Amino acid sequence: MFEVTAISYMPDGRPFVASVESKKYPFFGTQFHPEQAVLFYGHNNADHSWLSIRLNRHFADYFVYLARHNTNSWGDFETTQLAIVENAPAIVTKEGTWYVYK
């Protein structure tokens, strides 16, 4: 159902699928974070060149563009706030990972 459109590589050289799209349905997906090139410096191997920033920004803008076409709604402001993950308490482990619980 999906066609691979990009492959990326782990630090040890193992490949993984970075993006896919369907030729039959309006579906696509990425297995990376487009915001990495713009927001995170120093602790990863993200490409921070201007070309990388522009291309990753294209993904982010396109995701927002498509999301705004969605007519589904959670309801009013108060109901929506209850479902936002940033409002849930987080547990941070000694390893620096975190988990959200409700």
C-alpha cells in the first residue's frame, strides 16, 4: 500500500524508512522529526544547513496545511484542554526519558 520515498541511516549505518506515501490513498508519513534541524543543536547529528532547515520547514508547514483541512473537532476550548498531552503530569526517569500518565 505504501511506497518508500526516503531512507535514512542510524549512527551504526543501519537503514530505516524515513518517509512513505500511498499512490492510491491520500496518506503519507514520516519517521523523523522535521523540527530537529531548527530546534535542537549539539546533542544529535541533525543537518543544520539552510537547505535542511528549508526542506524540513516545508514538511512542517505542509502538515499544518493538511491538518487545517480537517473538520473534526474536540468541542469547546475547555474540553480540548483536557485532551492536550502537555497538560498531563510527566515522570522523568534517571535516564532522562519521560512518560506521561493520567
